[in-house]
Amino acid sequence: MSQQFHGVGVTPGRVVGRVRQMPAPVWEPHAQVDIPAGVTAESEAERIRAASKAVQAELKARAAATAGDARGVLEATALMAADPMLVKGAVKLLDPAGDGGPRTAERAVWESGAAVAERLRGLGGYMAERAADVLDVRSRIVAELRGLPAPGIPVSDTPFILAAEDLAPADTATLDPARVIALITSGGGPQSHTAILARALGLPAVVAAEGVDRIEDGTEVYVDGAAGRVTTEPGPAEADAARAWATQSATLAQFAGDSRLADGHPVPLLANVGTGKDAAAAAAAGAEGVGLLRTEFCFLDRDTEPTIAEQVEAYGAVFAQFPHKKVVIRTLDAGADKPLPFLTNADEPNPALGVRGYRTDRTTPGVLARQLEAIAAAEAEHDADVWVMAPMIATAEEAAAFTEMARDAGLKTAGVMVEVPSAALTASHVLAHADFASLGTNDLTQYAMAADRMLGPLAALNDPWQPAVLKLIKATCDGADEAALATGTAKPVGVCGEAAADPALAVVLVGLGVTTLSMSPRALAGVAAVLATVTVADAQRLAAQALAAPSAQAARDTARAHLPILDKLGL
Ligand code: PEP
Ligand code: MG
């Protein structure tokens, strides 16, 4: 009998395929086990050598079949599988008279891997970063010794739908979008690693769909990434929908730039980027500029503050991709889900409510001023129209202090992110100082709903269609209008949270008064296609209806019911 699983759709797309489950993580072998009769140190050593060779051969074969950055990652991992420190170290530990007594091959590999990783960490810098790779290889050898599938993304000659509880960032390097045609997870929320990865790759995905991690390997399912639905035993209707999507998705991959509503009203569509490489991809995808450069993404692997020269280079690489176009650069948003050791305190009991974003200027003064100096220096070297903004602004005083600092650094357009409800509710005062606002709907939703954005079980609360969130967005746009009247200067309000990438919500946002939308480049064409079917008056009507809805589901349903194009395009 056909079974349905309901979750949160994070990337649109309709596909039919067979499920492959992500293998379970490798558990630590017990230290105290009775070594069975007939098993000797020599026979265990032989098993270790054979397992290490098998893992190396498997990784080499995968590297040969892989292109791009992932190939290098796999080749390096293959070398590590035969690393004498790891393998000989494990064999040495098997000596029954040695330190700690006899061990199984699995336990010896586990301990040896831990010791090598520890040594690498002690060396610091680049070597320390290899510790995680050694632990990955260790897990692979232990899985091989147990006769279990290797951890990580399954290998398959035929395309498949990857099912998991959730994906770790380390799983993502080897995910090949030509093989994995959709992602479905029982855990994770709309901001989980799975969701972020799926959006970046444009893979249809459903998260927080309880039970999908128990679907048997090889089962055929239909995934509707827009509706957030997974169905087993798909019939002819699902097969037709998947076929139609295959043709449409090619069209939806093309964004021509210059996004406009049906009445010609422009709604520039910008890209969210983290690095120069992302920016190059965004420019190639037709983005009309950058609406959010997450500068902390340039330095996530750093435990010390980057120098001004390093920052100038990193930001300049983004500016260079968008000559004469707008690039909104955000100052470091360290903290909570994006800790930076040189700015954040790992011991805070409640990091999302802690010293993060702009607030770090209180505890670590100097870093922000140097960053603004670097941004101004990078701007001077390029032709991009650079706008700067601070994350996590909560009050008009903070907006005034930040914009003054930015102007002192020589930056002409200084604004704030509105992602704390207090800033939305006092937008007219905030925007009396700031030149513009950018709504960070990811955090605005988590703070309005008091629901951690990373948690799968809270996904339904963490929904930007929630009436409370829509009201905060409206309050921000109204506050911006008031500030514009009072100051005689336009105060544009953009959206750079994930909400902008939902084509139905994009229409509502425009109707609420938002002037630009920034998103993952993959979402540009779909959003543009839907915006092109409505006028400003249509968008305003839909916004009023969504705003009056009693629940997130009702708001979404009302808007979608008036946008038949969504169903036609499978969005
Ligand atoms: C947001 O909060 O919506 C946002 C865009 O910022 P980040 O996701 O980086 O916190
Ligand atoms: Mg945020």
C-alpha cells in the first residue's frame, strides 16, 4: 500500500527514484571484549592491513570517477587510509603484552586513529584541519572490518534519492548531484545543513519528514520538493508530474536578469554569497547583484582575526564579479550557528541570544572597525556599488552607532539587518539613521517564534509564513515609509533570508513593500518566473490576504491558490 510522508519542502522539484539510505554512523568498538579462541594478534593485524587496502582501493576508484574539488578530497583521503602512522600504529596496539592488553582489530584501529588525530591537532594550522579526515578514514576501516557499508554518501552507478536522518557538513563534499536526484530527511529543519546544501545544488529536498529514514533501500518513491511530500509506490500521475518537471527544470535554470512584475515594476533579484567563488557562480547565473555577502563564511576556518590585507582580498574577489552593480556586504555575523573562535565565547549557555553579530563589538572592540576599514579599501579597488550592513541590530541606538562607524570609515551606504523583532517594531527609528534595511527572515522567524532554527521538530514554527512574521515584515516596511517621509530620502527594504527564495512568498513580500529579494542563485529563475505573472496591485492583494490569515498554512494556501503558475511549474 502506498505510504505518504509529510515534511517541509526546501527545494522544489518532482522526481521518481529509488531510495538509498545513508549508512548509520560507525560506533566506537568496545574496549573490553573477549578475544575469541583462534584469533591472534597476527590474524588481527592481517585483517587491519586488508581492510586498509580495501578502503584505499575504494576511495581511489571513487576519486577516479569524480571531478572537481571533491576529487582532490577523495585522493587525499585514499592516501590516509594506508598511512603507516595509522596502520602500523594499530598493529602495534594488538600486542597482547602491550599497553592495555589485547585488542580487537576494530578497537586497535579506533585507538590508533584517535592518537594520530590528536597528534595532528597538536601541530595546529593546516595539519590540525586534517584530524577530521583521519577520523573519517578510521570509521571507514572499522566499517570494512565489520563488513558494513562505508559511512558517508552511498556509492551507486544509478541515480538515487538519498534518505537520512540528517546530513553532516562533512558528508557534502562528495555528494554528486548527477547521482543524487533528491534528498529526504527525517530530521533537520529548513535551515539545516541538508536544506542549505540542497538549495545550493538545486536538488529537490524534503526535510523533517518523520519516518523517511526507515524506508527500505531500493523502494521506489515520488518526491515533491515544493509540497514537502514523499510517496511510496508512485503511480502514473506521479510519473507524469516527474516527466513534466524534467522539462520545466531546464527552463527554470535560466534567469535572464532584469526581474520585473507583469506591469513592468522592477524587483531586482540578488544573490546570497559567501566567497568570491560563489560570487562568480552568482554572476554567471544572472544575479542582478549581491544582496548578502556573509563575510564570516570567508573565515569560518580561522581561529585568529584575518588581517586587513586578507580581508581586502576576500571581499575584493566578490566585488570584482559585479562591476557597477550593488553588493551588500554584511559585517561578521559570528556566533550561534556560525562561531568564530576569535570573536565568540563557546561557553555561552544560549548562543542564539548571546553576544553574536554586531554585539561582538562590545566584547571584542576593534575587529568591526578594522573590518570596515578593509571593506572601504576593497571598495576603492573595484567598481561595485558597495552597501554595508550590520547583523543582529536590536535598537535605534545601535543602528546610529554602526552607521556612524561605517561612514567614518568612508563607506557611503550604511544599513542594518532587521532580524530581531525589536528592530522590526521600531523600524521608523532604526531607519532614521540607517540608509536601508535587509530583512533576515531566518533569524526574524526564530526570534519571533522562539524556535531554534536548526531544530527539525520545530520546523513548523520556524516558518516565515507565520502570521506573526508577516506582521513584523509589514511593520518594517511601514516604518521604512515613515522614515522616508521624515527624512526625505528613500529607505529601501530588501529580504535576504531564505523566505525570498520561496516564489509564492516572494510575491507576498513584494506586496508588503519589499523592494529587492536576495537568494541562492539556483532560486532566481523560479522566483522571476512567478513574479512576472503578477502586478503590484495583485501582490498587494495577496499580501493583505496572507497577513489576515490565522495560520502559516492558511497564509501559504491562500497565496498559492491565487498563483496557478506555481503548480504548473512544479514550484
Ligand atoms: C537571516 O537571518 O535571515 C540571514 C539572512 O542571516 P543568516 O542566515 O546568515 O543568519
Ligand atoms: Mg541572521
